[in-house]
Amino acid sequence: MTTSVTAALVADVMVRAPKVHGPSLTADDLRVAFTDDHVHMLLLVETGRLVGTLMPGDVPADVPSSEPVLSFATTSGRTVLSSEAAHSARSSMIDAGLRRLAVVDDDGSLLGLICLKRHLGGFCSDADVAARAAERRGRG
């Protein structure tokens, strides 16, 4: 189901339990995570606070597999407040060429993730994420 963004806030359209990684994530862990074509951004979290995000291309290919990648992470331009209008966030994401933004509160605590669908017309929902996870379990 596509969530309408008319008059909705980011809090209304976010995925509430995105997959997160600790700050010790390694280059190998990152490379494995990005083999899933639904993964566009990794969220690095420590004690509930977003400490960085990583997208494909953030970590150079020659970084050794066991090296932590937190030093390549950023939050700049990759977060949105839950109180922002969803239609504004969607427009900003499209303009920036992003399909994912971490949702944070004023103190940097991670609240969720907004995910634009491939067609860019709406946001992924918790139900969408759960259905994909169930599908993967059924294939594995």
C-alpha cells in the first residue's frame, strides 16, 4: 500500500523499525549489506543515536574488509525531522536523487527511515518491509 503524502508528516510515513548497524561495521559487512537491491542506506546507531549513514560509493573499494567504516559515514544531507511535511521531504529527496533518509529527533535519536518507492510516488511502509522479509525467508 502506498501511503498518501498529502498533509502527512514524515512521522506518518516512516518505517519505524529499520535495520540498523553498530558503529563498528566493517567494510566487508557493508559490502554484504549492499548486495540486497532494496538496501540504499546503512544506518549506524549507538545507544539509540544516529552516528552516521553510509550509501554505496561512500567507502572506497580498496578499504580492507576488516576495517571499520564509521570514518566514511555522514549524517549531512541524509536526515529529516519527523515533524517535517512528508511532501516536502519527498520533493527534497527527489531533487537530491535520494530514496532514503534517516528520521531523527532534535537530539539525533533515530526514529525511523523514510524510503521512497522505485516509482517515487509514495513511501515504503512497515508492511512492505515485513512482506519482503517474509518473502526472503520463504526463498531461503
